[in-house]
Amino acid sequence: MDPFVPKGEPRPGSTQTCGYKPSGASEDCGKPATWHVMWDVQLDNSLTCDDHMALIQQRWMYADRHPVTADCTMPGALWVFVNDKCEFPTSATSAARRAEMPVEVA
């Protein structure tokens, strides 16, 4: 089994819903997202529900994850690895002090 998730198309204007879409399905899962998953160092990431997070943990590798917060889909939000969350920076100085990476939800 391939340990890397088969990535789908970007979801522009993403809401905080699960983006899991099985092969051949016409629509995403659509349940409320509970997890934000960082797939790789290219910053590919997505939102998923509890059910599909369990599937992800069984089947695929990922770089990091954290519970969904209001900032996860906010344009300009940063993935804060040390705090396990997304955060909209309040100042450039505070953003520079932490290990962070800008994210756009796919």
C-alpha cells in the first residue's frame, strides 16, 4: 500500500468541512472538520472529520495535525508546529519568533 495520500484538487474558498473524497465519488464528505492535517513539507494540507482522520491514521503518512480552530481557513494564517494549531499572526515580531509556516487549505 502506498503510504502517501492520493491528493485531490485544491478547494478554493474552503469551508471547515471534511475534504475526503473517495475514488469515483462526486462530492467531498462534507461533515464538519475536526482535524487539520499537514501532509508534507510542500505544505499540502487539508481538513478532515473524525471518521476520516481514523482512516488517515490507518493508511497514510502525514507530517503533522491539530484540532481545527477558527484560524485554520483564515487567509494569512500560519501553521504553528510548537503549539499544534493555526494562528493568525498579531505582529510580524511574534510571528518571527516561532516555528511557523503559512498554509492555504487545499
